[in-house]
Amino acid sequence: MTQQQALAVRGGRVICPRTGIDEVADLHIERGRIAAVGPGGPPAPEAVIDATGMVVCPGLIDLHVHLREPGAEHKETIESGTRAAVRGGFTRVCAMPNTTPAPDRPATVREIRGRIRRSAWCRVGVIGAATLDNDRESLTDFGALKAAGCVAVSDDAFMLRTAEQRREALLRCADEDLLFITHAEAEELSRDGVMHDGDMARRLGVPGQHPAAEARALEAWREAWDGPGRPPLHVAHLSTAAGVAVLREWEDGPTAETAPHYLALTHEAVAEHGANAKMNPPLRTEEDRRALIGAVRDGTISVIATDHAPHTAEEKAAGVARAPFGVVGLETALSVVLAELVEPGILTLPEALATMTAAPAGLLGVEGGRLAVGAPADLLIFAPDARWTVRPERFASMGRNTPFAGRELPAAVEAVLIDGRSVYAGGRFAAAGPPAGIN
Ligand SMILES: [Zn+2]
């Protein structure tokens, strides 16, 4: 792939939540970096993208993605998962550590990063496993994981069990200036539950997860932190009103994310979509959904992340009781967020985009997520007024397990640039293959 020396993106609505830009303007790119916003770029750029009628914003950043490689390449690979990311407007994703082997030692982290360098279509941060072999017993060497390139540490899918582990994990993260991303679920309240414990679970005749499971786990994390200031903690996929309440009253508490499906759907969706609406934590009630929207609005939840979790059609065909947890989300996230938060007037478009650009970039401490002069030209260009219908068979992801199948949604991704190079445009991926040198 050739790198354009000078490129102009002309006439789009340029939105950067971080710098506050929101105006129809030209964006000038030189040598992969943003050279100017507004008039006054090079007089004759070598290439021009006409973005009239489009939104031009920082490429989206996803803190929570399950790429499945290594170990479960029949569900997704780094290549297919990052294609799905780019198709959904993302230029950076973070890979959760529930792979086999897990990124629990520097050698494995390096091996996984090698795979990413060879086959990823976007930037990928590796999140280190909190315990060795994800055994939930022995904490990993967080400092060594960070030195090997991990961007955070997480117990997602393999939660820490004890107060002592939680305390030690936070202390180590504070020492290493690392973020701990936790899956907050008190198993004594959720064990064996396959969906939200409510009238829908009873109607379907399947065991439920008590709604207090999340809040109980968050209380345990609060007890584990007695350090000064904010704990180096980020709460993954917040799903309940009770969880929101704990975070609201936790002064200088952790940051939190929720996923588009919790903002759009309730446990009622399981009746219609079966196992394709089964994830952990589960879809909750309308009251929970409204509380999450309120929490995004007031900043208690600053990040929206997909928890993209592909499974095969055969696995999901096992039904609500037995199918594995998880839904795909990379290719619908932007549209669902716009449909649920921007179209009803809950957030402005820049506010909604902040949850998927500036906010996750800030938590990761990465350069992207903003359209400032000198920043890498990682860009998303999308048509805000387009409408499309979700057809899972057209996903770039190998996973088809979405609860949004058949739904009409706003906004279509037109182009994605990474380091100023076009990776995806007009429905096509760059013929030269995954961009080199970005990971
Ligand atoms: Zn999780």
C-alpha cells in the first residue's frame, strides 16, 4: 500500500469530541498525520476525498473485543475480527485475554503481537490475563506483561475470586500505571443463570442471574481499594441500574463502559432472538436500560465498548440454556449508538462519538482519538443519513450471532483511514491487504 504524501478530505462535517471541533471543514493529511483542519493546506494534495454530506471523525476505539485467536479460530481470527472492526468504523480495538494460550506471560504476549502485526487490519492492543493460564488463582506479573506490550490487564471471563486478589491486583496496577478491567459478577448470585432472572426467564423455563450480581461485585471492588484517589479500575460492560447506583455513590470511583446492546435491548429480546441475545452479563429490564442511558448521559459511564464475542452458528443453535454467552457487535455499534442515543436527542452526535473515541483513547493513553495537528490520521468517514438493514450473512466477522438481525439502522461507514492510508472505502478493503507497520 502506498502512503499518500498529501491527502485532503474535503467538505465533510469534521467532528472531534476531544478538541471540540464541529464544523464543515477540510482536513489535510501529510505523511500519515493530520497537518491542518480548515483551509490552508497544501495547494495541490496528491489525493482528495470528497466528504460532502459525510461526518469525518476520529476512528472509533473499542476497549472490549474477543478476537478468539489463538485457540478458537473457528469462531473468529485476528484477520476476520479486525476486518469487522474496520467495517464498523474502528481503527483500534483491544483484545480480551480469554484466548488459548492466554496472554499471561511475556512470551505469549509477544507471540500474539506477532500474529497481530501480520494479519490485523487495524491497531490492536493486547489486554493481559490477570491470572496465569486464566486459572483464577495466581496473579500474573503485571509489570512484565506491560513491558511486553499489554495495554491493560483484565479478569474478563475468568474473574478473580477473593478480596486479597482484588486488593493485590489494584496495588500492582497502581504501581505499574496499568488499568485493570474487571468483569463484575458475584457468582454466588449468578451461578448457573443463563439470562436475567425475571419473568422472561420463567416464561422460557431457564435459570436466571440475580440482578444484584453486578452491584455486589462492585461493592467487593470498592472494599478492595483503600489507596488514595481513583482506583486503577475500569468496569467492563455495565448492565444494571444497581451497578450504576454503586458507581454514582463511589466518590473518585472507577471508570465504566457499557455495550450498545444494553442501551438498545432488554431481556424481552431473548424471546425473539434466542441465543443470539444471550450474553454475559445478560440483557436486563427496561428500568436497567434507562438507568444505563442516564449514566451515559451524566458521564458515570464514559465509554461504549462492543464486547464483540463471536460464536459459530452451531454453537448458538444449542438454544438459550446451553449456547455459549456472547454476541457480535463491531459492525453494528456505531449505528446502534446513533439510533439509541442521538436520534432520540439524548446525546449530541459529538457527545456520542466521544464515548467511542476520546474517552477510550484517554483511558488507554494512546495518541489517537483526536483530530489535532500532528496526531495520526486515523479517521472514520460515515454517511449519517444513510440507512441500512442488518444482514448478519454480510458481516466481515465470522460470527453471525447478533440480536439486531433484520433491524434497520442509521449511518453507513464510507471509509476508514489509518495513518492516513485508506484501509476500507466504498465497501471494499484495500487490495494490498492489512496495513503494515501499524502494530
Ligand atoms: Zn465479561
